[in-house]
Amino acid sequence: LIASFIIFFDKPFTTGDLVKVSNITGTVEKIGLRSTRIRSDQKTLVRVPNKQMVDSVLDNLSMRTHRKAELKLEIGLTASAADIEMLITGIKNILKKNEVEESHIFLGDITGQAYVINMDYLTAPVTFDEFNTVKQEINLQIIKLMGELKIEMAGTNKGIRIITQEK
């Protein structure tokens, strides 16, 4: 009962909010005296005792200010430093055109197999479907840019090797 009063007065969430509590993510459909009903992302109706809603870590996803996307590109070692610089500059331009609010892109690592470019960016708090559409458009534009610059991903091998054993 005390948990119900905390929910009603503190209002950590309201009906219609997208929340994550414990291992349940969904939309709050009803807040009762004993429990809160959440329509999960699997479209099931879950009753969560209000005590658990108050005692658990609750993430009110409806209150987010941005959505974050991350991408790690592993570029083949045949790319030159100039190629990498042009790619990074091109990706920055792609992000600007797609109304990304904040971004970070940098050559994060050099390994024996690849040059690793790390990037992350923030978008407005759009719906999940809209966010995925933005991510897909950015990813496709990056693939096109890599094609124009003739930069290959690490691990792509177009050569044929013939190995013979001497007897």
C-alpha cells in the first residue's frame, strides 16, 4: 500500500510510459493499488507488484532525451592513412546531413587484421522504428561512401591462392 502511495505522489511513471523494470520492458497500461500492469514488448500483459516497481531500478524510457547508436567499422589494411581520413570526414558529413545531434568518430585501434573506426551518435528521442530507419539510412550511406572510396572491410579477400605441397 505504501508503494502505491509512492507511485501516485512521486510519479516515477504514468500510464502510457515505456518502462524497464527488472527484466520486463513494456508500456504501462494501468496503475492499481496493488500492482502495475505492463504490456511487454512481447505483447504479453505482466502484473508487477507496486512494491517491486518502487524497490527495483526503474528505467523510464519515455523520459529519455536522445537515442544512441554505435558502429564499429573494421577497415582492411590495404587502406592508406589518406583513405581513412577521407572516410572519417565523409562519415562526419553523412551524420550532419541526417540531423544527428551529437557524434564522435575516430580511428580507435590498429590491429594486425584491421584499422578500427569507432563511432557513436545521438538522435532525437524518436520511436524505435524511426530510430532504426535513421540508423539504416546512415549505414547504407557509409557503405556507398566506402564503395566510392574503394575502401574494403577487413577480412574481405578477393585473391586466389594456390598452395602445393612438395614431395
